[in-house]
Amino acid sequence: MKTKAIFISTMTAIMAFLYVSCSEDDDTSVDVDAENYNTEVYITDAPIDNAEVDAVFITVADVQIDGQSLSGFEKTTIELSALTDGETQLLGDLDLEAKEYDDIDLILATDSDVNGDSPANYVVVDGSTKVALEAPNATINIDSDVDVAAQDTNQIVLDVDLRKAIVADEANGGYNFSSESQLNSSVRVVNTISTGMISGTVTNETETQDGVMVAYVYELEDYTVAESEENTDGVRFANSVSSSVVAEGTQDFTLHFLEADTYEVHFASYTDSNNDGMLAFEGMVDTEVDGSIALDNIEVNAGAEVTLDIILQSILFL
């Protein structure tokens, strides 16, 4: 009897230990008490730098964060090229835990747009001609992560850089989405609570007065002279954070949704030298800043705007 009692006591202790261990393991994998915070998701665009392109439309079938689809989202066709200079379009929202998210998918429709018409994704040229864009993969798995903060509302922005996402299709004389890896890296994700902006006005003293000037922003020391050369996908300035075309007339530029960090800004010139409607890279621009802020060391703080006055002095021709 004594031996039996010892055996039962031992087994009871072992079962209790296993139960506690399993409970602890479960607690580390699922936090049932975690608080969720409402997170709105928007989309915006850094502009395409080609004069022939009148508009770019994409049809979004779904947006997922950690496998969860946005609440209230329905298939939608977006004139992405209209969402520049800080303009955004609300896609939907989710209640999320306060943590970092690195699994964010922008899923494109490939058959038809929201009205049932084909193509689903396209460039408009010559005012009305649609040029279909074929994606190498319908799911853009964004190469970027974002933090959701423990506060009532978070505003997450998907910033699509059309200049990186769409490339000239020289074989067929049109346009197409870039390669899968390039497309994944053409979208960045930011939480607006941690972003600021750079804006400015330029005075163009170069010999090129009828071209297009583009400002490219880089994280500090990420820019090299090789950035002005096309990569294997035909994209120049592939490692820039964002870009802005200097507006005709006002000569203003704005670089929105920059995470708090230190940046540098570089200018490039494009011209349509053969009048075919296609802008060609002309060269980098030698610049001078009117003020104490250096273009290669610009500190951006969350919720703040850095304003620059810049003189474009000369084109550094290829």
C-alpha cells in the first residue's frame, strides 16, 4: 500500500508539472489579453517621371497585415498617379496589437478592374490609350516593416514609388510592372506618427529650362554616383527613399512621409531631346543651398517639416 501511495503521489506531481509547463508554453505563443489599437491603412504614390504617362491605374483585390484582410475593404481601382504631394486614399482599417509588423501584402487583381473591364492595371498614354500592366506576381510582399503604437489611432501609409514599380517595355514599346523583387521593394510602409517631410523651392539657373527636375531623397550615406545608372530592371535611383518632381510654375517640391532620420537630397535633370514623349536622363544637377542646412545632412523629425531654398546651378552631363 505504501509503495502504491508513493507511485500515485509521484505521478500526480509529474502530471502537475507537465500541465504547468504546457500552460506556460501556451502563454508565450498567444497573448489573449493583448490590447488592440485601431489602425487605418492608406495608399499614396511617389510620381512617375515620364511625360508620356498621363495616369496609372491599379486594381487592388486585398490588403493583408499578418494574413488579416482590412476591415471594410472592397476591390477597388485607384488612379495611383493622382495620389502625390501627400495625397492619400483610405483603404480600410484593422485592430492590431502594438508591435512591429513585417508581413504586409498588397494584392493586385489581374483579370478586371472594379467595373469588370480589362485590363485591371494599366497606364494611360495619349489621353485615352490604355497600356496593360502585367504583374510577375499578383501579391506584392512589401519589403518594409512598420510599428503600430499603443494609441487610439494609427495611420499606416503604403507609399508606392511608381518610378520603381513601372518600367519601359522596350521590346513591346510600352510599359510593364518591374520584376517581382523590384516590385516588392517599390512600396514602403510608414506610420505617420513617426514621419516628417522635406519641402522646398528651386531656382533653376541651368541651361535646361524646358526639362523636368526631380528631387531624390536618400538615407544618409546611401547615395553613390552609381545610383544614376540603370539597374538590371532599368530603374535609376533604385535605393532612394522617395522622390518628387519639381512642379512647373511654382518650382516647388515636397517629400512626404519620411521617417524621423537624417537624409540627403540629390537632383537630376530629364529632357525629351528627340520629341518622342519619353523623358531621358540628362544628368545630375550641381546645387547650392540658400541657408545653413546642407543637402547631404538633413535631419527630419517626426511631425516636423524641413524647408529648403535651392539654386540649381548646372547640369553634370553624362
